[in-house]
Amino acid sequence: MNSWFMSYLTNRRQFIEINQSDSSSVKVNRYRSSSLAIKQGVPQGLVFGPLLFLLYTNDLPLTIHGANLVMFSYDINVLITDSDVGSLQNKIDRVTAELEIWFKRNDLIINAGKTGVMSFHNRQMNFLVKPQVTFNKKNLDYKAETKFLGIHVSETLKWNSHVQSLASKLSKVSYMIKYLKEILSPNMI
């Protein structure tokens, strides 16, 4: 079994290809980088990719103290709570330091552009607690809303944005069904 996994992960190569088509002609220009060996990481786009990534990262929750981690496939969510603002900032600083060490030790890079911070609160709060969150010397931006496992989550934990998203999708599907009803037989719908 070990030999099989080793053959799956070794001698892999990758390249980048960009196809450019001109709107005035049918000609497609194809640009391709040279092929380079993959020295580390898990191949993407294959069945075992997410499983191997989970195996690779399964020790992360054991090394982070003072936070709850929710991990699914390639997403890692960190929940840090405290009733005191000063204590909360200290926990955040400690947890981000632990995360930085773990990611560096495991040769993983966080995309700060895709990483957001939320501060959950009720709508009536006059003073919003938004501690500074820094990862690898970059301040992370606060977001009022994010998508988590297909659900739109807002900082006030209201369902408005998720319901709006679902209504938009259902409207499109309803239109397609109505349109297809006219051209397909009833047995196909």
C-alpha cells in the first residue's frame, strides 16, 4: 500500500497553459510554460487529493490552543471567543502565532486575499468588537458576510443574504423549467 501511494505522489510534473482566442478570428494562441517537477504537496483535481490533504492537515487541531477549528476539504475555519476584549486580542495573537508556526513547518501558504475575519454580534450592538488580526505580518480584512459550506453567513447571523441567494437561484431554475416545459415532452421533465 505504501509503495502504491508513493508511486501516486512521486515523479509528478506540472505546467501552466493559457489559451487566448481573438474575437475577430477563429485562431487560438496557446502559451505553455515548461514542465517542472512537483516537489511537495497533494495533486489537485484527483480523487485522492482532498483525502490526502485531510491526512496531511489532521494534526492541526492538536497544535492550536484557545480556539475551535472547523475543517472541511481545503477550508479551515477558526473560532475564537472571549467575553473580555483584551483577553480576546491575546487569544487571537496566540492562536495566529501557533497557526503561522504550523503552516511554516508544513510548507503550506495561506492566501491572505481569500482569508477573512468576522466578528459575530447582534444588530443592536453600538460598540462592535473588531480586534486586529494579523497573519504573517499582514492585517486581515473584516467581512460582513461570507460563504461557509454553501451557506451565506452574516456577522449578525441573520438569514437575509442566504435567503436572497436561494431566491435568486430558485428563480433561475423556475424560469428554466417554465421554458423547457414548452419544448420537452412531459416525460422528460
